[in-house]
Amino acid sequence: MSQPVLVRIDPVTPLPPGTPAPAGRLRLADVTAPAVTVLDLGITRGDGVFETVGVVGGRPQALQAHLRRLQRSATMLDLPELDLGAVEDAVRLAIERHDPGPFLLVKVVLTRGIEGGDGTPTAWAHAFEGSGSLDGSGRGIKVVRLDRGYRSDVAQTSPWLLQGAKTVSYAVNMAALREAARRGADDVIFVSSDGYVLEAPRSTVVLRRGEVFITPRTDIGILAGTTQDDLFSILTETGRTTEYRLVRQEELDEADGLWLVSSGQQISPVVELDGRPLPRYPELDAELLERLRARTA
């Protein structure tokens, strides 16, 4: 496995008009050396946001969509405005300095900075090898359904819960994945307490009903999926029908196909839900994965 690449971004906020970028604003750092202080609020409080960008053949997937979503998450956390141009440059530098590979990931992280400091954010981009699918084998994944504990209208009733922001506070998501493992599964689909399909801890849910491909609306406190958006564009271009809407959890049991989609795993077919086998479409899976990767190139 090749060596990961770490690029620090300092500052990550916009410079005053006419101010030249300081030398060392983008700084390559040793990934094996200490890089974040124990006083950083991203460490002590989980107070920060992130994005993970897939890279196929040296080209980042949906980079502008990831940058927009990063700023949206930062705004939801009342973090400063970001210099998205500097973030983009850091992503591209991390890709350039990484050994070539068929599929890389670049994780961009932004925290609130030092506890008791002046509010200057800490930011970096970290490039490393990815598998391009959750299991790396194409066998498909087993998924269980878990109640997230919130109603589907939580984003409207309780915006301080930050549903729909991509934060570094991932303890609940990781606990859900451990629960899936205890049940003999690979991943989770969250449902709301009032019975609607939400998302997976690291991906977007797509289901097929007949010839229609459906994903839950994002106004119910879930992330807008960048890879899912590309996938729906591909489906539309190839004459298939797509739909964004509220999805009752009972529809998962009636689905003619089910997938989890993200930058890290691309498109992973769900072959088992709560212990029950689901239909599988290997030729369609291969076609969609090839088109997703070709879209980037």
C-alpha cells in the first residue's frame, strides 16, 4: 500500500482582498508525525465538519458538490466562511503528491480550532488508497434497519441537533455499525421514529420499485449525496426514471433492488436486509459502477 499524503491548510478562511496567499498556506506534512494538538476542539468536542472525495484515475469525483456541502455543514455549525479555492487546491495537491492508484480518497477536515484560542479553524486534506466498494469483492452487503431515534421532521423542529450536517462527531454512526456487526451484517439503514427511511451512517439509500429508482428527500435531516446525484444523472441519461420523495420503511421490504451509494464505496448492492435476501442485478451494478467512474474521467 502506498504512503498517504497530508496537506495542512492555514488559513482556511478567505484572505482580505488584494492580500497574497502566505508562503506555506498549503503545507505538506508527515502523516506519521503529530499534526493536531490535544486542545483542538475537533478532538475534545467532536466540533468540526468533513467531506470525503473519491478520486478515479487521478481525477476527483463531484469536487465542487463536496466543497459546497462542506461550506453548508460549516455554516450549520456557525464556523467561519471558508476559502473553498484554497480547499480545492489542497485536495488537488494531495492527489498530485500521492502515488497513482485506481481509486483514492481525500478526506477534508475542518475543526473549530484550539479550545480557548482565537477561533481560527484547523484544516487539512488527507489522501489515501480506497477500495471503491464497502467490501472490495463485489459480493454485495448485508444490512440491518435501525431506528435513529428522531422523527422525520427533526431538521425543522430541532435544527440545533445538526441533522444534515456532515460533522466529525461520528460516535453514534460507529456504534450503529458495531451493532450491525453484532447482528451479522455489514452496514445499517437508519429509519426515523415515525417510520421513514433516512440514510446509512456513511452513504445514501437508493431503492428500486419496478423501473423507478428512488432516494429519500433531503429535507428530513439527511445529507444530499454527491455520488447519488451523479448516479441519478446517469440513470436519467440512460432512459431510467428517478424520484426524490419520502419513503416509508415498509417500502424497503417491497423493494425490487436496494443499494448504498457514497464516495467511499461508490455503489454497493444490498443482498440481504434484516436477514431476508433481496434481488441482485450484477450486470446493472457493473454498468452503473463503470459509468460512475467514467463520468469522473
